[in-house]
Amino acid sequence: MNEIAAALVWIAGLLAWWVIRYPYQRRARGLKVIRHHKDLEERLLLLFSIVTLAIMPVTHWATSLFRFANYPFQPSMGLLGAVVLAAFLWLFRQSHSDLGGNWSVTLEIRERHSLVTAGVYRYIRHPMYASFWLWALAQALLIPNFIVGPASLVSVGFLYMRRSGREEQMMMDEFGEEYRAYAEKTARLIPGIF
Ligand code: SAH
């Protein structure tokens, strides 16, 4: 694999991300939200993620802004990045399909929200955020630049740290004992470990 192929893999991943997400985004528009925590912090976290995952890579390829931080491309890193990106897409698609109409881009409870404990949610509570970590790792492996490559590890790290606790509290407030029992049986991100 060369640097251009790695960039094309990255772009294909970005397009696949949109193809997977779009139907859920459309469907979510028609499902009434009964409680939400969409505050300024949530909006900034989402904006920061978009900047690092899409705007920075595209700016890097279209301009010379980040060129000073380039390092030589390693084909083995590129190949590993493609494998990690494929794992991201699988987990991302699976978690959307398991969540179905309960999915939201932010912290929201919808009318007729049900607690999902099956599919990938049987093993971990945050498979979609686990997929984001894989996506960020794939970016670090596929883009040989000290700034643009690891940028999403920072934004996904912030998103995960700031959001997962609040989300679990929201789910606890909504589902009480049912969520507590579910949380006791599952790990957050890595089955059986964390
Ligand atoms: N943290 C989860 C979901 C991310 S989508 C993951 O990483 O896979 C965020 C929305 O999913 C939240 O607003 C919440 O309403 C909903 N949600 C999270 N866990 C859920 C579950 N087990 N069942 C149903 N909805 C859930």
C-alpha cells in the first residue's frame, strides 16, 4: 500500500460512515424526543469530532497547512489501518442496527425508548463509542502526519470521557434498576476487561 491508496481508503471509510448513518438520521427526525441533554458542551464535542475526522484530513490533502508535520509512510501501518477501519465500519453498522429507533446523535430519550441489551450491546454498553475509538486509531495509522493522524484520538477521547458518564446517568434515570442490572453484567468498551 502507498500513501495515496491509504488516503483513498480513508475517504472510502468516510463515505461508508455516511451511508451507514444516513438512514438512522432520517428516521430519527420522525421520532419524538421526550428528554434531552443537548447543551453547549455536547455541541462543541460534536463540532470538534467533525473538525478532526473530516475537516482536518480534507484540509491536509487540499492545502500545505499541515505538511510540516508529515513523516514517511509505512505500508505496514497503512495495511493495519485498513483492517482497523473495516472493524470500525462493522461495529458502527452493527451498533446502529441493534439500537434502531433508539439511536440519537446526542444525549436523548425518545418516545417509546426501549433499553437495548441484545446484539453487540450484550457484551459492551458503548459499542458505538468503541467503534469511534477504532475509527480514530485507523486515522492515526492511515495518515502519516503527526498532527492530522492522531487528532481524532484526542476528540474521541474528549467525547468519550465527557459523554459516557452523563449518558449512563441519563439511562439510569430513565430505566432505573433495569439499567443498573444491565450495567453490572456488561463492560463499557472491551468485553470482560473495561
Ligand atoms: N453509548 C452507546 C449509544 C450511542 S448513541 C454506544 O456507544 O453504543 C447515543 C444514544 O443512544 C443516547 O442518547 C441514548 O439515548 C441511547 N442509548 C445508549 N445506550 C442505549 C441502550 N443500551 N439502549 C437504548 N438506547 C441506548
